Amino acid sequence: MKSGKFAAWAAMILGVAYFLAPLIATFEFSLRMRRGEYSFDAYRVVLASGNFRDSFFYSTVLAFVTIIVGVLVVVPTAYWVQLRLPRLRGLVEFITLLPLVVPAIVLVFGYIKLYGSSSILPLTATSLGADALLMFGYVGLGLPYMYRSVETALRSIDVRTLTEAAESQGAGIFTILFHIILPNIRSGILSGAFLTFAIVIGEFTFASLLDRPAFGPYLQLIGASKAYEPSALAIIAFALTWACMGLIQLFGSGVRFSVDKP
Amino acid sequence: MTTVATPTTRVPRFPNAAAWIGVAPFFVFAVMFLILPTASLLVGAFQDHDGAFTLSNLARLWQPSILHSYSLSIEVSIASAFFGALIGLALAIAALRGGLPAWVRPTLMTFSGVASNFAGVPLAFAFMATLGRLGFVTILLRGVGVDLYASGFSLFTFTGLTLTYLYFQIPLMVLVIAPAIDGLKTEWSEAADILGAGRLQYWRMIVLPILWPSVLGASLLLFANAFGAIATAYALTGSFLNIVPILLYAQIRGDVLHDPNLGYALAFGMLLITGLSNVAYLYLRARSDRWLK
């Protein structure tokens, strides 16, 4: 048993070394912009850049719209599948797994073929249309995670009783969905939302091929042309991902706590 | 499916029509933005310029440059899936069954959640700052007399790309395999002890047979995950390493193959590979779930 514990520690320490080294290295590199001393110049330059702000703002807004549309698509579906259409469960689950099977580059190629400027529905021809197409693509990318979190949250509450109680008080279906169900699965929705945000904010393939001024293509451009700024941006991106996961833990643990209580 | 009559105390107020209207947006979305785009590429792979059926697009995948791309992609995906699965499994076992302090497990799981999502362009930046020519670790190692680049290593090669992919592959493995390791019941270990089995026998004859479908399945998931990835590789190597997604990216951007139908065939090939490995993953997961109930 002693040797097992030693091996466990050894594995963990090697793992920590592999995972921390790039973070330390990137942070150190990002401080090297000023010759001879450490400084936050790279961050200052990045944050002051108009392109950074514009593309980051664009991606943030897009992420919010993606989350709202994703919730509107996923919540009623998961609700009705749970309550009334259980026979659709297999099909719905299969569809929500599709974005994990179809590589993003293949999917976006399909978009360009189907919604290109010479097609019946030329979404890419206008800027707003392309924005919408990108947004729907992102809803797709986030779908596996959004559906799973919402579904798990729905399973942990008594959907049927809540619905019947609300019905007996005369509530309509919109009241039930938005005032009864939604607040009760808030934690699941938030988990899905933060995960979606983490995926969408720096996404490259869709944004680049649909020619949108998003954060991902901006990152790539900076990487190809600058020395220290990319490191600063990588640290910022990593911090953002941490923030999203931290928020999921925060809200997710709230759920577990209330479910575990008898 | 037969519906079992359940005693209902009241007639439901919402007819089934409401339920169908409720799920309609989901299916419209799925058809328009997941199924049709994919299907149209599949159809395009079997069409010529005039829309007539042909197999020539697929046949033309067998040219040296495209075959090279596929084999490079498959090699990178296998290498990163193999090492990712191996190391991820070791880390997960260490954290979950290694007798480490209780805080190790949640820390590892949270970090894995972050790192498995920390892919794409920023990951490439991080590895350039670490193992690039002027990277932190490169310089550190040079200080102790190990010159990575003089000994033939480069971040912008097969090895470098695999090493970079491991940064999201290992955490993904930890996340996927943790439930299977949790499913190993302590009773089995105790029973093995009582019957006089050694530790090694316990691992070889009980843990391994139970875990292997999960491990193999997870490896396939990792394989598909690496096979479809593009942003990291593109930011790291440009089009220096011509893996299939990068070839397809170049084709979409600038029509480098001068033939959109060949592009559809390229996409079809990718879809076939990720599809098959995902199907195999789901099959193996269903198999291993029997033990983990």
C-alpha cells in the first residue's frame, strides 16, 4: 500500500508540473515586453487596443444572444420530453450529441454550402445574416452541454407536481415555463450558460470561416504578428475560462446541497 | 412501445399539441443548423459539378497529398489519444484511489473542467511561450545543458503538436473516466484481499477487465476530439503541418483544391472517421455501464 501511495503522489506531481509549466511560462513571457525588467506593458497594450475591445465586445454580445437562444430552444424541449413526450428522449439526446460528432469545420462548411450567397437562403450575404448564422452555429456547439445541464436539473425537481400545482391555480403554459420551471432549474441553466460562454468567447473556426470580427480570429491574427501580446491574451483567456468554471462550481454546488438535504 | 395505463386523477389541461409545439423550435433548429448542413455535404461528396451521382470525388481522395493529410491527422489523433488516455487514467486513479488527501480530487476535477476547455488559439500561445525557441522551459533546459532544438525537437512538428494536444486530452480523459473508477466497488477489493489475491492480481484480474471497455471507449472519444480540432494546430503551425482540418480550412478559404466537390469528399472522410469512433465509444460505454450501476 505504501508504494501505491508513493506512485499516486508521483503521478500527481508530474501532472501538476505538466499543467502548471505552460501557465507559468506564458505568464512570465507576457511580462517580458519591456527590456530588462518585468512589466505589465503587454497587458496595457492589449487592453488599450481598439481591435481587442471591438472583437471582445462582439464575441461577448454574441455569447449572450447564443445563451438566450440556447435556453429558449433547450428548456421547453427538455421540459416536454420529461413530462409528455418521453418517447422522443432517445432522438433528442442523439441530436444534442451531434455537435460532438460533427467537427466544427465540417459543420461550418455545410453552412457555407447551404446558406452561401448563391443559395435559397443567403444568410452569409448580409452582415446581420452572417451574425445570425454564427449565433446558431454557437447554439449548436453549446447544445450538448446546455441540454445535459438543463436535463440534469429537471430530473432533480418534480416537474409533474409543479406543473399540476400551477395548472390547478390557473397558470398558463408560459407562466409555468418561465415563472415556475425556469427559476427551479436556474443552477442547471447557469452551468450550461457559463460553459457555453467559455466555448464561444474564443472560438476560431466558425468565426473565421464566416468572416466575423470575433475574438477568436483576432487572437489568431495577433499570434501571427506580435511577440508578447499573445501571451498576455492567453493568460486573459485562461482566466476567463477559470472564471466560468468557478461560477459553475459555485452554482452547481448549490444544487447538490439542496438535493442532498432530505 | 405500449403505454401502460396509469391511473390519472384528472384530465390534463394541455393537449399533446402544446407539447409538440413546445419541442418544434428544437427540431427546426436541429434540421436547419445541424442535420441539413451535414447532409448537404454528404450528398455533395457523391455529386459532380452538374449534380449527377459520382464516386470520383471519393476516388480522388486517394492522391498522395490528401492521403498524407489523413495519415498525419490519424497519427496525431492516435498519439494524443493514447498518451492522453494513459496519463489521464493514471492521474484519475491516483486522485480517486491513491489514498491522497481529500482536497486533491475536487481540485483535479475542477482543473480538468478548465483545461479541457482551454483549447484553441490561446493554448497554442501558451505552448509557444513554453516550448517555443525562446520559451520558458526551452531556455530553462538550455541552462542545465539540454538544448531541445539542437537535438531535433521543434514545437511546430508532430511531437510538438501532440504534446500540445495532451493539454486538453488528459483532462478530458480524467473527466470521462472518473465515473468508471468511482464504480469500482470497495467490496471487490476487499473480497480479493480475503481470497488472498495480491494487489497486482487485484488490478490485473478485476480492475483491468472491468475498466478496459471504459478506457477504450474514452480513448476513442479522445481520438475524435483531436481529429476534429483545428484552431490550436492552425495557430501553432499555420499550414505547415497539413492535417485534414487545416487542409479543409484552406480549401474553404481559398478553394485550394480548385474543386468544391473534392472539399465535400474531404469533409465526408472526416465525418466518417469521427462518426465511427463516436459510435464505437457509445457502444463501449453502454457495455461498461452494466458494471457501474
